[in-house]
Amino acid sequence: MSEETPDILPEVPETPDTEKGGVENPDNPETEMPETPDTPDVPGESDNTEETEDAYTVADYLQGISPLLTAEALRVVLAKRKLKGDTPIEELDERDLDLAEAEVYYQLCNLPVGGSTTKDVDGSWSHTEGGWTVSGANLAEWWKKYVSLRQKWGESVLNKSTIRVHARGMRIWRRR
């Protein structure tokens, strides 16, 4: 820089614990970090927190069946099957996992046929959000999976009841 141009960079004062741009000085005993022990403080406890955090849980498995499964429906399935969402999938037997999956398919069968989109329009500008569609074929396939998983383990299949209205019209009954 020339002498006419003022120095626009502010000076950063050196801190006592760092030198050379904020790097610790190994020669200075005041800047040494305390060593961490290689063994955990509690005996029998391992330092494998990554292993437990990355475990594939029951909630992850059930949510992966369909993106249409809502959080409320997932809670209903877990409560019906008396499961905890953070339970690792390896801890469950095949029966519990299959029956929980069957409950998910039953919840998916309760979705309305059609889709969900939101469209915002303002003059010539428009924006659409959402966009899932459930067809009758989807519902039939989910129902077949529900029935097959329940029958595999000898569980009774919940049938959907329908209300039928028989219109007989207005008829005058003669007295006999």
C-alpha cells in the first residue's frame, strides 16, 4: 500500500494463548490442552455413541414404507403394537415387525382416494405445492399386503364395514 492510502484493515491484537494467527504454540505450557483419557470414565460403558445414534429404528423402518404415512398415524401404529419408536430393529422378532408393518398398511388404506395440492394464484403468477395421489389400485394393493401379513401370523383380519341403505320408497301397507 502506498503511504497516501490509509490502512483499512484493523489490527488484531495477539492473545496471550495464541501466536501465529490463532494456532496453539506447543512451546508455551500455558496453551496446552488437557489430555483426554482413552478409556471412558464409567467402567463397562463404551464410547460408541455413533453406533447407537445411527441404529436403524422401528420408526425409521415403518416410515420408510410410504412417505404418505403421517406422524400421527405412525404414533397410532406404535401404540397399538406396544412398541417404542427408538427401539433398534434388530431387537424385534419377525412377528412383531410384520404385524407393525401390517398396521401401517391398514392406516394407508384409510387414506382418501385422490390427491392433495395447493395452488396459489396472483395475477399471472401461480405456484403449486404438494402433489400426492392415491388411487383405488394403491388401496387394493395395501389391503392385500395387510391381509397377507395378518394371516401369515394367524391374526384376525379387520374387515371394513359398509352401511347399505335400501330404498324401498313410501308404500302404504294395508291393514289386514
